[in-house]
Amino acid sequence: MKIKRIFAAGMFLAISVPWLWGCGKQQSAEPIKVHVGVACYNQSDTFISELLACFREEVNELGAAATIRDGAGSQRVQNDQVKELIDAGCNVLCVNLVDRADPSEIIDLARENDIPIIFFNREPVAEDLKQWDKLYYVGADAKQSGVMQGELAADRIKSNSQADRNKDGKIQYVVLEGEPGHQDAIIRTENAVNTLRSNGIEMEKLSYGIANWNRAQAQNRMQQIIGKYQNQIELVLANNDDMALGAIDAYEKLNFTENALPIFFGIDGTDDGLKAIVDSKLAGTVYNDKEGQAEAMARLAVTIVQEGTEGQAGEEKYIYLPYEKVTSENVRNFMAPKKSESNTGS
Ligand code: BGC
Ligand code: CA
């Protein structure tokens, strides 16, 4: 797939500002009130709940309204919620699919009612996004996050001779994976491991666990893996921060001493993930730009309601926000309320 990095806040701003703050002096018509219906796959997901908090702020700033519904892991429930949101008068939808391979019912509902959809975080397959011209996606490039995680781990291993604790010239590692079928699970794992290898690190996979992005499940899986491999594990690569934190919880629960601990890496830069870097528990993470994604979703929603989907806003269906590497050296930059102006260049 050809990734187009088209995020250009300036563009959205240029389109939106006259409508929003132009005081209506030259404009005769009142701008259409934007009411966004948001359907998320599971609000107890840490990253999603933090992303939605950012989204609420962005929507408020733009003078729009949002109604958020939680599919709680059921596609059928989510389909009904989308119908309710449409019936309640939402004029644009933001949908975080439960099953990213099953958007057809939602697309049909939206098309019948001529309500555009911005999918986010859980990427529909390309063919589905082609089903109708009023479908968009806001997210990030899974491959980039995997590569960055691999680079962070390679740097750390090369600069720290203690990383290969048993001095056998190889790094014994475990992977904690997100939901099977999610675009960010397999792709992150593959790219992280391949990047380590291409950086000259010899890797030995001891085990893996599927923990569905979830901290408690990761702790559970990790305790089982530790039960088998004891202090042989030198590196834990987790597909997200919550699972890296769950792995750290497992070691804490089992009272491992610091010199028997592996190095842990996550992805996201959630509040707890960043704190774990400050506390030197997590070696690094890859920032999943929730502020940038929230801003892109909100601006696109306002633009397509008020400007229509033709013209500039209609040209690009994908918006991918770049990831960034986070270590103890730069973690503070990510902890202050972060706006995405650093991502608007080029
Ligand atoms: C995030 C995970 C999150 C998942 C939900 C991923 O992009 O990294 O933390 O659980 O999206 O779909
Ligand atoms: Ca080793």
C-alpha cells in the first residue's frame, strides 16, 4: 500500500477558519452545526480512551458537538449504535470498528443517509474504503512503529553490554502481541524483530503471547512464560505500552531482582507508559500521536460537513500521523499537554 502522509493542518485550518471564526461578516449563511457521532470499539482500551479525551477537546475548540458510544467489543452492538447516532441527527461519523474486516453494514447505513464516515485507529481494508467516496481513515503507519521500536531496542542493546545477560551473543526475547487481525499487531512485531536483525543483533525467540492490547492479560501470559523460562528472558517487545506494563507487573509480582529483569519496550506513549519511562521501568516506547490523530479527525469532520466532500478535503482519503521514538532522554517533551504543531511541517 502506498502511504501518503498528507496531514496538513494548515489546509484544514485555511478551510475551517472563515467558517468558524469569521464572525459571518462577509458570509451570509450560518455555518452548519457539526454533530459528530463517535463509535469506538472498546472504551476501556487505554489508548482509545486517551485519544477520545483529546478528540473531545478538539471538537469543543472547533465549536462542534460529539456523542460517543462504546461498542464494548461487539460489532453487532456497534452497528446498532451507529444507527442510533444517525437517527439522533449526527451529520458525520467517526468509527473505530470492532471488527475492521466487517464495516459493510455501517457503510451501507451511512450511505443510505448520506453521512460521511471517518474511520480511525482500526483500519478497514483498502477495498472497503473504496466502497463509497465519503469514507476516510485517520491513523498511523504500523510498519513505522515496528521499525522504530526495533531501532530503539537495537540502540539500547548495542550501548549496554549487560543486555545479553548470559553472554551467549544472542538476545533471548519474548513478544507480546495485540489482537490477531489488527493492522498494528503482526506488522509491528515483524518490523521490530527484522529491524533488530538488520542492525546486526542476533535474536533468539523464546516465546510469544497474545494479550489483546490488555495489561492484565499480558501480566497473565507473561507469568506463564516466566514460569517456563525463568531468568532467561533478556528482551520483551510488546505491541503496545499496556502489554509492556503488564509484563513489568508480572516480574514485580514474582519479586524478580533488578539484575534478572529483561529490557521492556512498548508502543503508544500512554500516560502510564511515559511514567514508566521516567521511572526507568520501560526502556522506550514509540509515540502514537493521539493529539495529532484527534485533531485531524475533528478538523476533517468539520470540513466535510461544512464544505462538503468535494474539493480539497475530498481528495485524500487517508491521513497517517507520524510516530516518534521516546526514551528517558526526551520523555518530558511528551508529558506536557502536547499539540501536534510539530507534525504540521511538510
Ligand atoms: C494501539 C493500542 C490499542 C489499539 C486499539 C493500537 O494502535 O497501539 O494500544 O489498543 O490500537 O485498536
Ligand atoms: Ca543472551
